[in-house]
Amino acid sequence: MNDILYDIQLKIKDKILFDYDMGNSTWFRAGGKAKGFIVINNLEDLKTIVGFADKIKYTITGVGSNLLVRDSGYEGLIIKLGKSFNKIKIKNNILSVGAGVLDFNLAKFALKNSIKDFEFFTGIPGTIGGAVTMNAGCYGAQTSDNLNRILILNSKGLIKYVYSNELNLKYRSSNIEKNSIILKADFNFEFSSQEKILLKNNYIKSKRKKTQPIKEKTSGSTFKNPKGRFAAELIEKAGCKGMKVGDASVSHMHSNFIINNGNATASDIEKLGTKVKNRVKEVHGIELEWEIKILGE
């Protein structure tokens, strides 16, 4: 694996960090090492890496807000999109957003430009590329609501637009090919008064602060909501609130959050999640599905 990464390094400008401790780059502050980690700042380097798709595993990460790398590590390259993918523009009645833009920063841009219906991004940790891939949402809104199309680099090295109706965007899912990389997302939009937008933004911020352990070492939601139910309610009614494995625990504030209380390993976090899943299945007969992305053997 390292030989291939060295070959790639010779052909690109951006620097690969070898045997990179992913605990430094995930919100859980836990987990193993990736064979390589790179912040990509130009499209040509990205295309070069994709040209090695048949020889290496790679995955894209945003800010590591819902990523857990197992303690045994990830035998591949983890790619983070850099400054070149962090731009937001308004052109021809389309809001064009780079895949590396923070969801929170899109909400701020929308407020500044009196654009409505992007307030929910205030409540989502992560980047727009990740938000599109999993059709992220909260407080009654989701990414697909205003999505027009995305620009992707596919595993064959082709750059193309894919329209929203081709993505099969459902609750926390899409049909975006595993090795495809989202470069930007284009949204339809409408204007509103800044006052109304600000009120909604502040409501979401306040609600999150009161109901979610946002100051702890945690990801976003641990599990997806089953159809017609709330994962947090199922977890709480199954008696899992406060449950622990090692230094990981289920949040007392919000049952669908797992917290690293200090020195939890990725194994502690995953084992605790599995324990919660088993208890919910036993009590409610419902199989919870991870919302956290888990990498590694």
C-alpha cells in the first residue's frame, strides 16, 4: 500500500501524510491510523488519485463529524477537500456550493444574502459533500429540498453533472457511487427577509444547545431514525440512556448521541453502539441502522 501511495505522491503537489492518526481529525477524538491522509487543494491532484482507484482504497471526509476509524486502522487513503472546494457563488439564479463548504457556513452565506430555506444547515455538523451524499437534514428540512444538481468526479476519472432526480435521494441516503467524489452542489433558491431567516437560525441554534451534547466529544446522530419513529425515543425507552462501554457512554442529554468521556477507543464506541442496537431490537423489535460512517477492518 505504501508503495502505491509513494507513486501517487510523486505525481501530485499536495502532501500525503503517512500513517496518520485519524483520532486527530474526527469529532470523537478516537480511532486508528489511516495509511494515508491528504488535504486536496486542486482538481488535477484529485483526478490523479482517482486514476489509482483499482489499486487503492480511498474515501472522502469532511470535518470528521460522523466518522469513526476502527482502532486497527484504515488500509487506504482518506481525502479531505481543501480551499479550492470551499467556494460559494450565486450565478443565474443558482446557488453553487463547493463540496468542502461547511454546512454552517452555507447557512451563514444564505442569511447574509437573504436566501431562505437553508437555515437547517445551521444544525448540521459537516460539509456539503457529505450532506448531499446522505441527504442530511434536521428540523423538518433536508438537503434534497432545494438541490438542483451536483458535479461529480467518478471512479473512471470523468467529471459530469448529475441531476437531483437521478440521485434517488431518500431519508439519509442516495445512490451516489461509492468511489465518486462530489465537487460541488447547485441549489435552487428563493429570497426572504433577513429578519425571518435570522429568527429561524437562532431557533435551531438554541434548540441544539438545549437538547444536544454539542460541547462533548461526539459525532452527530449515532443512528438513523427508523420510518415513523425516533431513534432517541426507542433508545431511551429501551433503558440505554447512560449505558457505558469503557470510556464511551450514551448521552444523558440526547439518547442518540454517544460520547467519548475522555479516553474511549473506537472499539468502545462501536461496541456501545452495537449494545444499544441489540437492546432496541430486543425491546422494540426494530433494527437500528448506523448513521455514523465506520471505516477499517
